[in-house]
Amino acid sequence: MSYFFLDDYKDMEVYIPGEQPKEREYIKLNANESSFPPSPKVLEAISASQINGMSYYSDPHCMELRKAIGSVYHVSAEQVFVGNGADEVLGFCMKSFFKPGMKVCFPDLTYDFYRTYAQTYGLDYEQIPLKEDLSINVEDYVESERDVLLANPNNPTGKAISVDDIERIVAKNPKRMVIIDEAYVDYGIESCIPLVERYSNLVVVQTFSKSRNLAGARIGFAISTRDIIEDMNKIKFTFNPFNMSSMAIAAGVASVKDTEYLKECVAKIIHNRMEFEGHLKHMGFEVIEACTNFILVTHQKVSASYIYEELKKKGVLVRHYPGGKIDNYLRITIGTEQEMDTVTQLIDDIVKFDGHRML
């Protein structure tokens, strides 16, 4: 730690992403990325002229991308904020609407970045325990007076709450902000974006990193009221006006417009997820029913840590969360049919030959 590092941050817990090792090739099912390529229209959009144009700054207003997103989600461009990934979009929400000491709540088991942001911005945060079945108790958030930050579906559980439940949370107190992170919404649930037209305290965040297969492009967006989006853009223009590259903007426009390719990829993931769930249940796993591109699983006879290590030796990365309430669970991203067939066989071998390793 340097002499200049602020004392405010010295005890902060940093966010730890899923492993990104480079020493060998892995089947990478640990970071909820996509094994499918982006829309072919993205390749068409990244033309020679687009590359040559990189000698100039990108549009700081990102208007073409905001218009394209607005068109798909039936809102105006003025209701759309875009950023360098959903994490940056959430960061601009924090910069715009939260100051040290403000009260916020989120689940005790959710995307770890929420706690990191809360600590970074000095918030008074409450981590509300999930129920025994790892689902969210909606009443906890309806009755709380704190601002609310929820992933729906939740990560790493894969469980979701309904739009009606979200509306109950939003409607209870119009003076508190409710941020809904819909990173995985395309895999089986309804978006709450339409609620934005009725409530001025709701911000809905989505990403291109999952269902649109563009994790490396770093594109995220928020949809809210014009006033909220205008506020976020004011902060952006005091911090980083050119937060989106011209390449990312072009890729995002092409991707969001190709709704048929989105549906095709999502359908494949859901099919592969259901097939994989069935195989794991046959092997004796308990599978948390999910509406995401991943599943959370546990085995009664073979420890999650052992399965994780054995899969890594065999060239497969999955996510293990040691030391907490899901210490004996693995989160496994759903990949291509070929990838899932390979992983199914490897897990079957591990469980079959190492089932004597009792917990």
C-alpha cells in the first residue's frame, strides 16, 4: 500500500472475478460468460471504415446505441444510459444518487460487487438473509426503508422474483431508489422495464455480456426516467465523457437490433441447461431451479471443493464459493451442447469413482 492511498479504502474488500487463467485451454464455465459468438451482424458492423475511424473520438452521447436500445425496449433514447459494462453503469448510479452514510440493502448472497460498491462509497448497507431455500423474501424489501439493490434473477442462486413483487417493492416508498440488475433476465423471466413508465424511483440495469455474447466488448445500459438518466449523464460528463469506444457502440447497435439471433442463442442455452440439470439429478445432485445461463448444484456424498479441483485438473473451470452458506455448492455456467456433454461425462466419472469421499 502506498503512502498516498486513502485511509477510507485500506480495509475495503475488493471484488474477485472468476478465474481467468492463461496457462492452458479450459472449458470456461466459471464466469457466466457465453460460449456462443456474437451476432454475425456485429462482424459486419466492425468494418474497415469503423476501424479507420478510431483515430477520432467516439460520440460521447452514444446516441446511436441509446436509440437502438430504446427502440427494442420501447422507451425513448433519453431514458437510456449506456456504459462500459453493467458494472460501470451501476457505478454511475452510485456516483449520482448515493453519498456516504446513505442506507441501502441487498441480499446476503448475491453479486459480490454490490458489497464492494457499498464499501467504496461509504454506504450504510444491510445484507438481508435469503430464505432457507435460497430465495428472496420479498416482504423484507417491501418493508425496508432503505434504498434497494436486487439482481433478478439473483446470482449465484439463479432464483427470481416476479414483476408483481418488484412493483410492490417500488410502489411502497417513492422516495427510495430501487435498482434492479437484470443481467440474466433473458433466460426465462419477464423484465420489469415497463414499470419505469409508472414509477420515478426505478432503475433497471442490463448487460450485453450474457445473452448477447459480448462480455469482452463491455456494454451495459440502464433504463429509467428521463430525469434519472439526465442526472447520470451529468456525472458521466464530469468523469469520463468518452466512456464507450466507437467499436463498442457499433457492436452494441448491431447486436441489440438482431433480436432473432438473441432468441436463438437463449433457446440453445435453456435447452442445454435443462438437459444438464437432468443428467446431474440422475447422478445424485441437488439442483437449484434457475432462470439463468448457470445453475447452482450440490452433491450429498462428494464435496463441492473436491469436484471443483478435479474438474480444474481435467481442464474445466466452474465457480466454488468456499467458507460461506453455499460452501458445498458449485455454480456452473451453461455452454454449448458439446461442452456440456464433456462436462457431464467428467462429473459422472468423478462422482462414480470418488463417491466414497463422504462429506
